[in-house]
Amino acid sequence: MNAMPVQPPLIERLPAVRGRLTEGASLASVTWFRTGGPAEVLFKPADPDDLAAFLAGTPEDVPLTVIGVGSNLLVRDGGVPGVVVRLGRDFAGIDWDDDRLAVGAGALDLTVSTSAWEAGVGGLEFLSGVPGTIGGALRMNAGAYGGEMAGVTLSARALDRRGGMHQLTRDDIGFSYRHAAVPEDWIFIDALLQGRRDEPAEIARRMAEIRRQREDSQPLRTRTGGSTFANPPGQKAWQLIDRAGCRGLARGGAQVSEKHCNFLINTGSASAADIEDLGEDVRRRVFETSGVTLVWEIRRIGVRARK
């Protein structure tokens, strides 16, 4: 009986890059929950051309997952098979022309809103209340405090799974509530945002108000992943969770925040399974008390650890 051929390590099957490929890279260290398993291979591309060439040369059977700064991400304890792509500073450029900003997908939302303020461009203040990067904000039509990406995005560019470049209009992106219709395996690399001319002092006032509201209502200085569940139509997720008696509910090292019960927190020793199982418990209790099925807003990736 012939033995099955031994598959070489994944990193040996990948094309040469100018960026960095790392086997078994920690992802817990780059997520806000600070828990979860490693990436089989982590790729930090040098620039869009490096990323496009890598996509074109990577075997189609290799899974690809894109992450930003891990602000709304739960990495399961068994890690993430395949290649995890993380866009770095070479994708974080910000340039403005009058009331428009050209921004890289790796730019922090807060940095974009601050740059707009410095340029005297209003309408992007809401981004100061959205943790994460522009790429993630495009992918989920992120929004807060009266604004969302659908209202400010003029166009974006994305690379498909084979490295092909696509120039997308707002209609092409297909924004809806916390969602974009662009294929899941496309990677946003940059966007053109539309603001409006405004007085820097007025922009600063609105950003300060957003900061005050966040500090008053959200557990910002904890290991959390932001809003856990999307708001159902016409309702608030946190109210449904509160009415179901879930405020302060715990499982292992994970807990429903006492301050804002649509936030799950890692109290210090939580596994990803603790957090995910707690979230599923919350969903079950909310359904039993209200008939509403909450939809995860936090992105969950990877595989659960074997018991």
C-alpha cells in the first residue's frame, strides 16, 4: 500500500514576497480581546503591488483571511489555517484635496477623522468613535454617532483573490446596514472619502462630544471587541440583552459588560471559547425573552481548539 504524499509546510508553497511572511504568528497580541490562537502564516505586504503579486501566485486551495487592528475580531483558540493578511503602515496613507480624502485601507479610523479635522473637513467626525481601520470600516459599513461609511465613500479599490484590481463606486460596493456586497475574498486597499468644508473649532467640538459619549457609555479600558451584536431593525441590541437579564453574565474569564451590555469583555483569563460561548448564551436568552435572534457584529475567525 502506497503511503500518502507528505504536504510541504504552507510557507514553502507561497510565492516570494518583498513584505514579511511569519509562521505560527501570534494573533492574540494584535486583537483587542488579547486571546485566541496563531495564524498558520501571517503576511504583511510591502505595498499593493506586493499584495497583488502574492495573491496571483498563491495556490487557490490556500485559505486567505484579512485582518486590521483586531478591534472587532475574535480569533478562535485553534488558530487560523492558511494565510492571514495584515495591512501595515504602507497601506495607511492619508491625502486630502479640498473636501475629499484619499485614504489607505490600513489607516486608523481615528487618524482619518483627526486628519480631516486638521484639513478643515467635516462630516468624518463619526470615524473618531469607530475603532479599527478604513478597510474594516468599508467591509462592514461601519457607523456611529449619526454617520456611516455609506454616506461618505465616493469610491474604493480592491484586489480580488487572483490579484486583479477593481475600481469600485459607492453603488458597486453595495452598502447596507453593517455590510458591503463586495465578495468576501476581495481585499480593500484604499478609498476616496467625501467630507465638507467646516471650521476646525466646530469639528473639534463634535469630536470631543463623541469622545465624551464613548467614555461615559462604553468599557473602553478593558479587553473588548466593541459592539458584539448588530442592532435589530427598530431596536437596540443592548436593551434586548439587558431585558434578558444578561448584564454582568459570565462564563470562564468572559463577562457581559456591566457598563454597556452589548460589549463582551475578557476579564484577564478568558479563552476565545469563553467569549464566543458567552455570546451564544446571550443570543439564546434574548431569543427566549423577546423572540429576536441577535446577529454577531464581531467577526469570528479560525477554528475552535480540540478538547
